[in-house]
Amino acid sequence: MSLFDPRPKDRLEDFFDRERELDEFRRSISSSPLTLVLGLRRYGKTSLILTGLNEFKVRYVYLDCKALPTGMISIGDFMQLFVEALNTFTRRYSGLRSRILRLLDSIEGISVSGFTVTINLRRFKPQNLFELLGRLNDMGEEVVLIIDEAQELRRLARYRADYILAYIYDNLRNIRLVVSGSQVGLLYRLLRIGDPEAPLYGRAYSEVRLGKLSIEKSREFLELGYQQHGIKPSRETIEYIISLVDGVIGWLAYIGFKTIQKKRVDNKVVDEVVREAYKLVLQELKHFLQLRPLAKERYQAILKIVALLGNATWTNIYNYIQAQLGKVPKPTFNSLLKNLVDAGFIEKKEDKYTITDPILRKALLEAPIR
């Protein structure tokens, strides 16, 4: 695997930099029942988690909540994801396979055929989820349960994910939780951090936060990545890529991978690749807007003015919204703004709002969402 491979890294030799964050992660999973891994999209959270767990030789079950259906999700959707993760777990740790399959086989709605776990959603009852988790705990081996992009569980109908996490935290000593999210505000809402009425309130937890690469580290990443493919782009093109992506390692890898595929690395090809990337960021934004159809126009207008100004004040944005769409009550406007911040599309620094993702900003300016 090269540095530019678009898949999450899971080996130290393929993982770039982040020694401090890896050390924080190692200390956290060895001492804390709950670790939050936080960072915006394409900051390398999944790579950090998987590389760290493999490097430290820790057994883990990995749930990728991005794989859940769009719209509201059922407990059955979540269980299907969990069962698929357990099948991957039993394949990865073949020495534990017989023990874990034997423990799971007697749970109502769960069947074991050969080495494969399946679920019958008609027979499976929601309370059986806690039995399944208990059986995983009863295996007698420490296991890390990773819930990646956990803010997606806010869409879980009729059940609260924070109660499930609190149950694991309080009762299952052999299971440690790693919860990651790129929409940090929404993840905090899910966990209800700071809410005295929340089931996780007062529980100790650790945070590992990922940020952008420095200009120097971005340059080093690109030069090493291209070197792995026997290519030495011009200094001008390297600096041009750095100027476009503002230290977001996922975009550095994406541009590197795509330009290698195109067998040419110059500013013109980089521009082509960036335009291809617009589809990715606009699709992510569409997913957010589809869940909020009544406020779609208002969200789009906020994003447009923030993208245009680069650094926009509250007053800039509010006046623009009023001019474009008519009167919007200030409490409603503040709620819209907070939702975009919590979802990671914009951020507030020193009373100014900016688009967090440099590629999204370019997309909003050049290829606005329809």
C-alpha cells in the first residue's frame, strides 16, 4: 500500500506522521473504557484507529456507520451492520472463531452456519442486542468495539444509541469503546456530553483529536508519495497542490492517487482532479440536506455567502439570508448556523465563519449544488 492509496491505512509502514496522536490513542485504549477520536472529514481518523489497534496487537470489532442506509434507520439496520462486523472479526481472529461462534449460536434470531453468522430480523428482538454484547464480553478476551462515524446513529428510530454505549461502559468490562466522528458537534449531541440527564454523564473518557498537516508535512507527504511511484513533480506543482487543500491529508492522498492514475502530474491535471472531487463533497452535502428538506434553501444560502466571503461575520450571513429569502427569525437562523457547524461544513474562529473543507468551498463557488 502506498501513501496515496485511498483506502484507510492499517499498517504503521503505510501511515504518515501522527506519532503524537498514535501515542495518545495507545494510552487511551489501554486505560479508558471510552475513547473519542475526533477530526473533520479526510483527516485520517479511521487510518489512525486501525493502524493503532493493529500496531498494538489489540483485537477489535469494526462498525462503519457510513454503511448504514440513508434516512431514518432501524435497530435491524444496525444489527445487520453489527453481524457483518462480527463475521469480519471471526475471520480475522481465527483462533477465537469456535469460541465466539458457539457463544453467539444460542441467541434468538442469530444463526451460525459453518463459519458465518447470520441474523433473522423477524425473530431478533432489540433486547437480544444486549445479550449479543454480553456474549462478546463473556468470551473472556479484551476487545475494542469501534463505532466509526457514530453520529449517524442519531438517525436510529425508537432507540437511543447513548443508552447502548452506556450499557457497554457500565457492564461489560472486557469491551472498550472507540467512537469516532467527523461531525463533532453531532457526535456530541448523540452522546449528550455535558447533559446531567444523559446516561453517559459523569463517565470518564479520553479524546484524541486530529488536525491538518503543516505546510512542511504536506510537502513531505507529497514528495514521499510520488517518490514511491518513481515520479518527481515540479516544485511549482507540489506547492500548487498544497495551496489547494490546506493540509487535509485525505485530499493530498486523493490528488496524488488520481494524478498517478492519469500518468501526468502538472497544474492542469491537478485542476481536473479537483473538479472530479467536487462530486464527492457535494454528494456529502446533499446527504445532509436530504434529511432537512424544509430548510434546504436557507442552508444553501448560508453556505454560498460563507464561501463567497471566505471569512463571514454573523451579520454578513444574516443580512444576506434576509435579502435573498425574506425574514428569518434570529433563533431559527442561529439554529441553522449551529447545525452547519455541528455537521462540520463550516467553523467559527474569532467571530468569523469559514467553510472547513477547501475543496467544498471551491465546489460551492464553481459547481454549486442543484
